[in-house]
Amino acid sequence: MKKSVEEDVFIPLYPKSTVEDKSAPCSKFQERRFWSAVKLLSNVVLWDGIVQEDTVRDLGLNKLLNRYLLLNLLNTPLGSDNIEKCTKVVACLPERWFQDLKSGSTLPELLNFCQHLLQ
């Protein structure tokens, strides 16, 4: 899993003006790469409870979400596309990780993602 996250994930960052045109080849490529990384996130998180939680959270949240996915989300214009992407990312996260948290708090690895959601 670590090798896939570190060597296989690539989401190019293009200027917002370039990706706003959904029919542009670079926009389509960026979208395919984003959704591929989301699929990898969902697969990594499936190992929760089998592999040490710290390892799964590091790969899934620190490396995939914060390093790749969040950059794309910040570069996606606010609107329905961004909401759909955020919803899919949230759906990947195991509820068990949030059971012992106080109301209004989150995992440290999710602080930047939560700030984006608040926007």
C-alpha cells in the first residue's frame, strides 16, 4: 500500500482557469487521477482493523488526503463538483475513527480538510 501511495499517485495541478473547462483534456486527466486517488483512499481505509490504525491513518490521511486530494480540492472551484468530491472523501472515512471525539472536534490529520469544508 505504501508503495502505491508513494509511487503511483499523481494528480497534476493546473491553473483554475484551465480546469474550469470540463471538456479540456487536462481537466479530464486531472479528474481521472483525482478519482483514482479517492479509490485508493477507500481501499487503504478498508485495511483499518487489520493493519495498525496509525499506519492506515498515515497512508490514508497524511499521505493521500493531505498531500494529493486536498490540493486538488482547493484548486477545484467551489460548487457542486467540489461538494461531490468532498462527500466521496468523507464517505471513505471509517466512523470508528470519530467515536471517541468530543463534539465539534476532529482528528488532527483532518484539520485542513475540515477548514476547506467550512468554506
